[in-house]
Amino acid sequence: MQNHNAVQVSYIGGNTNLGFTPDENPLPVKKGTFTIWEKPETNIPESKKEKEIDCEKDNEFIDGHHHVTHPTSYADTMLHLFRGNIGSGLLAMGDAFRNGGIIFAPIMTAILGVLCVHAQHLLLNCSEDMQIQTKSTKPPGFAQTVYLVFAHGPPSVRKVAKFMKITVDSFLCITQLGFCCIYIVFIAENLKSICDAYGIKIELSVHMIFVMIPVLLSCMVRNLKYLTPFSTIANIFMACGLAAVLYKATQDLPSVSSRNYIADWHQLPLYFGTAVYSFEGIGLVLPLKNEMRNPALFQKPLGVLNVGMVVVGSIFITVGFLGYLKWGEEVAGSLTLNLDSTEVLSKVVQSLILLAILCTYPLQFYVPVASTWPSIRKRWVTKSPIVMELLYRAFLALITFILAETIPKLGLFISLVGAVSSTALALFFPPLIELVCKGAKPDKIHPFVWMKNLVIMGLGLFVFITGTYQSIAALITAFTT
């Protein structure tokens, strides 16, 4: 009887070799819910074999990626997509439309939505191309896709492959952790509004401390499949709360002519920052697709991505238009803060939506942990990996709390996060890697592809520069006046 040593594992972002070269004739063997490759071996310590077989019993990160031991269905993935895109950004669309204009903002929001979804398709396509070139069993993640595209691209760009991977990883972490910071501010502000209505006057910073208790508990969920109940609950709460907000927003509406058709030029960067922040779910598309039971359903014409984002975009435009039309220049960073806190309906709405955002926090938190923890575990963790991962999750959650306490201006915080990191991920890197990927092939890049991608990248660069400057300037003004 031969002994076997597991040496290659298929995982979300591709596969990883654990000990032999391809010419040693590995054999594919099904282990639980994923495939490992084995080779005949004679002298393998029992402790080593047990350690390698244990990987199929626990859903953990191994060599940088997460095993799909609990694949998600079409419906599960759609719920995750909604929860990843419909959150505080949706309720900030009224503020975005105030900074854009009642006519300009709806048109531009639809264009931005199309561009962002197109960019997500570019990322998914490049990921699949790299999967084929590297002969991986699964497509690589966002940062790894960028690395492989540059590593397999024209010789002149290969030397920057590692730098580009680090850059994307950094932007991903900044974006997703920025979302989490905003969620804490959002929940705390709505909680404060409810408490103030009952005569309980507590500082916003104290409310944030109370919010951190359930946030820390939700961050301990280590598997995306187990976040489905959070998504379901959040969707129900958000749908009910949003319906009530829209009901209030449609009462006694003024005429469209009473609002600015297009805002002043210095406000437009704030609009773009908030709008891109709202649409920026690109950090989730690859993890969501790769954890599906049937990943092919994600990117089809009527797949999860297209269907989900059409619904999301329509909701964004509707909420933004009605919010600005109803409350005008007084519209807040979250429409829930414009509701009359003395009414019972308003309190119920704020409670439902803050609970929905609370349930969304662990989904956004999943990405930076999945991006950073595997490397940390590989380098420094030798004992109790699960305990150390939980401590690391708590550490990251506390960082989001500290940042939220530092910048408790919801609307400006959203614009800043959107301008700084969301634009780079959503509008700059996807068209860039498509150009690099196509540039490595014998056929010349079509002029239309050049023009289209350069326009998208130019827009992303414009929003990045102007949005960051204007957001920081507005924050300085807010803190000094």
C-alpha cells in the first residue's frame, strides 16, 4: 500500500503547490468539497499527514486563500451583493444629489453605474484569463489578478508586478475598512438621534463605544457562508426601512424647478466621491463569484452581477432624486437623519436601518481580513491559528472604531473614502489591467478599447484628485468653524 502526501490544494484564488514539481505525475483525488493532488511517497511522518488532511475539516485560509467548503447559491450570492452595495452609501445619495444637481446627478449616476459594472466585468475577465494561463483550478483574487497580469504582460511592465499587487491590496484594505468606519459613524448617529428623542443626551463618541460591542461579536464570523443569515436579516430590515424613508420623502414634494439643476463646480467632486463610494463593490465581486456553487451564473447576461446591479442602480437614483427633492439643501449625510425623530415611524425606520447596517459590517469586514491575514499567518503564526485570527479581527475592528471617532462627519467621510480609494479600485485598475493583458497578446489593441479604457481611467484620476482635495478641504472647514 502506498502512502500519499497532499501537495496541491485548489482554493478560491487559484491553487498552491506544497512540495513537488509537475513532472512527478500527481494524481487528482477528491477530498471533501475540494480537490487535492497527491503523489506516491514512502517516508511521510504521521504528524505531517494528519496536519495536511486536517485542512479539509476546517474552513481556513491556507497559503493565502480560503477553501470553498460552504459554497453559496445564486440567491445567497445575490443577497451578499445587495448587502455589499446597499448600505450607508444608498442613504447618502440625497447628499450626493445635492452636490451634483437634480438633473445632472441622475444622468451621471446612471453613467457611473454602467462604468463601474463594466469595470467589474473587466476584472472578472482578466481573472479568468490568468486562471487559464497559470492553469489554476480557480481564478485568482483582485490583487493576485493584477500581479499576474503585470507578471505575464509585456516585458517593460513585469518588474512592477509586485508593487502593483501591494498597491491594490492596500487600496482594498483602505476601502473596506473605510466602509466599516462609516458604518460605525452611521449607526452611532442614528442611535444618538433615537436616544435624543427620548431625552437621553449622550455624546456621539459614547454611542460609538456602545456600537462596538455587537460589531466585535459580528467580526468573529470567519466564513462567508455563515454571513448569509446576516445578509437576509439586513435585507429585510433595509427594505422595510427604505420603504418608510421613501414614503416620507414622497410627501408634499416641491417642484423640481426649486432645486439646482446642476451644482456649483466646487461641489461636483463631492458628488463623484459619494456616488463612486456607493457603487464601489468591486472588492466583493471575485470572492462572491469564487464562493458560488456555480460561478458561471455570476457573470452571465442575466447573472448575479448584471441583474443585481441594475436593481441597485435604480434604487440609488430613486432615493437620491427623492431625497434631494424633498429636503433640498438641508438633506443630511443619511436620509434617516432628516426624519422627524419625535414620530414613532421615524424611530422604527432608524432602528431597522441601523440594524441592517450593523449586519452589513461583517460582510465588508470579510475582504480586508481575507486579504491580509493569510500572509500574517504564514509568516508569524505558529500556534493557535484560529485564536490568533480572532484576535487579529478584533484588532482591525478597533482600528475602524478609532478612525470613526477621529472623523465623525458622515457625509464628508463618505466622499473622502470614495475619492481616495474607491475610484482607484472601481475606475482605474480594471481598465489598466485589461490594456496590459491585451498588450501581451499578438493582436494589436483595438483603438476603441484604448479610447474607452483611457476615458474611464481619466475619469477615475479626475475624481481621485479633485474629490480628495475637496473632501479634505471640507473636513478642515467643518472642524475649524
